[in-house]
Amino acid sequence: MELLKVAKLVVDCLENEEVEFAFGIPGEENLELMDSIHDSRIRFIPTRHEEAAAFMADMYGRIMGKAGVCIATLGPGSTNLVTGVADAYLDRAPLVAITAQESLSQLHKESHQYINILELLHPITKWNARIGHQMGVSEIVRKAFKIAQTEKPGATHIEIPADIASTEADEAPLPWERTRRPSPDRQSLHKAADLIDHASSPIILAGNGVIRGKASESLTQFAERHSIPVAHTLMGKGVIPWTSPMSLLTVGVQSYDSEQAGFGTADLVICAGYDIVEYDPKIWNPNGNKKIIHIDSTPAEISTNYVTEVEVVADIAESIRLLNEMCRRSSNSIKVSELRSSIISRLESWREQSKGLLKPPAVLQCLQQALKPDDILVSDVGAHKIWVGRFIEAYKPKTFFVSNGLASMGIALPGGIAIKLAHPEKRVVTLSGDGGFLMSVHELETARRENAATVNLVFRDGGFGSIRWKQINRFGRTTGTEFGNPALPMLAKSFGVRGFQVSALNELQPILEDALALNEPSLIDIPIDYGDNPFLSQQMGTAVTPS
């Protein structure tokens, strides 16, 4: 077998894992790795900050269902990855982070730029390891990808000391096949079907696991055949079409969601691909007394508010398909059409109140009219996230993305770039507040350089709107939430990006159409009126997901 430098072997292993892109910033200690990437099929995307590189790998992992890769040097390069790695960990996105490190001979003592990155990343990764020898390299890389991509997916990490990278190894990448999730236990399925058939008012709570498990079509067929309404989490948008008569839209945004969607009268909750990190069960099952069926690829988390009657732990799509055949019910005492009509009429009322104004319901309605069912929207974190959760309509899986587990500001712009690179044929829109957007604005240069033609909407209100909203609700005043902004269209222009300024609602639709037609990145500055935020709280309660 031909001897290879460890760095070259690692890159060969990455190619073996079908890695298309690696996002990051090169450094002195990963010179060997970067040079090996140069001669590979992998496209390295230089970012302007390592946090953005991790966000890109995170979002790539979500859209593609296979691990995104981010690369950083030692010290500050590695520490800058932390937020994006943690986001992938909590939002169940497959990601492999690769960091450089000082030579092994220096790690037992104080050394320039040395931080124990293995210990730092341990709490926010499913697994991490150092390549400390030229043997076992292929095993480490294969294990990192397998663990990152196995349910529940998340982040893993590989550290490569500088001296090890240049040593020679006598290995080759390991062959692999995608593992098939197990078929469901029939006894559990029969018990679940019996519970469903004897329930008078069951309801389905669907989470992102259904999308990851490619079970959306099966779930929709099951719900419509047996007249069981579906409420989905924010990360579950698209799990059932907005237009389905069984869709009760999004829950987990504000505290009255579950009451509005009929959870209060439900005598059985069928949780499919649901993750507690998406929506705490103490909100929709405050007394811990509801009957719960857990359908997922992993066992249920332990919670006094999430005690299950039965757990169907297997491939989600197959489990739902089999349940669809086993169940005999075709009616529901929950008046689904009335519930659905009530929810939609409330949304229409908000849209009517904001008609003609630069308020979130009216602005989002313009955006919705511009978007096609296959277009992709990436939402950042901020006050707008509450309104997006309410009003954005999703018709297909993987057309809406948001940070909800960690709720990381600044993810939308880099995340949108990654999705556009992965799917250049798709139209991709990002939506950020001015607080979150300015945290990643430097990646406009990356978008321009890579010609990632995303349309980036910015809701500008001159402050941290979500925190301002909560401070006013609690204290009647604000502290530390106000800031100034540059002229955003001019700032975009300085990056070589088209910038648009909206001053009235009737300008937005034609600007959106123009921006979506461009084959280049663009920015749309929207001075948003958040004056209705307190009234939304009065009607829908406080936010229950980090906004």
C-alpha cells in the first residue's frame, strides 16, 4: 500500500464520505490539510469567520442529510467554531468539525495558542477524538461521520496535531454503507393502534424527526385517512402541507399555541419525530397526565411531562405506514375544521390589521406571495421569528429552516449561502433582524465571491427587538437593547452586493420579484414596525421558544 501523509489520508477519507464542500479558514497548523484539499474533489469555501463556517456546515447537514464539514486552525480558530457546533448539536444537524492543534510534543505544557479543544467541545459534540498517531486515522474519520449522521444526528470533532499531519500512514479509507433503521416492533405497533382506535380526540404533534426520516408523505396520508389533526413544531414546518385539512399549523411559538390547537381537549397525543428540545412538553402537557404515543427512531427522553403509553422506536416512515393500515378509526371528536378555521381566521385578522403597513403580517404576506412551494426560506433568530412561526406557510419538507434548539443569532446569512451552494437550482431567501444580520454581515463577501445568489431580507428596527419586547412586557422599560445601523443598501454595495431599500409596503413586492430574478446575492432593507408585538403577546401569550 502506498504511504500517504496523514493529512492526505484524511482528505481521501473525506472524499470517501462524499464530502462536497468544506467551510472554514486556513491556518499555520493545518497547512498540510489545506494543501491536500487543493488536489481533491472537495471544494473549500473560505469564510470570513469560523462561526459562519460552522453555521454553513450545520445548514448543509440539514438540507442534505449528510454531515457538513467545517475546518479551523488551533486556538482562536477552533474556539470560534463553538456556537455553530453547539447549534448543530441541539438542532440535530450532522456536522464534522476538523481542527488543527499544536504538535504533540507541546501539549503537556503551556504553549502558544494551545487550548484543550477536545475538552472544550466535549459537551457539545456526540463524539470527538484526536488523531494522535498515524495508525487508526481511517477509523477515526469513519467513526466521526457515522456518529454524526446516526439518529439523532449532531456534531462530532476531529483534532489533527501539526506534526501528525505530516507523518506517513499505511492505511486507506474504510468502505461503508448507509445503515437502515430497524423495522418497528409489532407488539408496540398493535398497542399504539389500539390506543388510537379507542381515543375519542387524538392529535398528532410532529417534529423535525419526521422530515429527517423522510416520513412527511406517510404522516399526511395517515392523518387524512384517520381524521387526526396535526400540529407541528417550528422546525417541523413543511411536515404536512399548510393546505391539508388536517393541518393545525405551528405550535411551540407562544404559550397559548397548544390551547388554540386543541391540545387541552385531546385525550391522546401521538408524538412523531418530536424532540423535547423543539417544544417543552410542560407547555402542552402541564399536568403530565395525557396519554402519549412516541414514534421516533430513538427512545423518548425522560420527563415528568412526557410519560409514554408506548414507544415505537424504529424507522418513522415505516412505523407510520404500518399504523396507517392497522388503525380503523375515521372520525374525531375534535372539530378539526372548526379549529383550523379559527386559527386561520386569527391570522387573517392580523393581516387585515396590518394591511398597507410595514408590519410583520403584511410584509410576510408579500414574501409568501413571492415564494413558490419549492423555494427555501432560512429564518434567523429575533423578534421576527415569532411572526415567521405564525405566518409563513410551508408546503413541503426542507423548505423552511431555523435555529431553534440553540436559537443562534447570525445563522441565516451563512446558512442560506450553504443551502444555495448545495442546491444552486433552488431560490433561497434569508430573513434576519438587524441584530442578527450584523453578526454575520461579513459573509456577504463570501456570498459575492461564491456567487451564492441568496435574497437576504433584513427587518430593521434599531434594536434587539425580541428582548426589548420582553423587557417592556415585564418591566415597562428597556435596558441595553438599542443600537444604530449603517445604511444597509450602501453597506451591501460596498461588498459588491445589490442593495434595495423599502420605504413603503407597496414597494416590497416588485423589489422581491426583481431580487429573486437576479443571478447574484442581494439585500433588502425593510424598516419594520413592531408596534403590534405587545398585542400579539396579549392574544397568544409569551414566547416559549427562544426568539
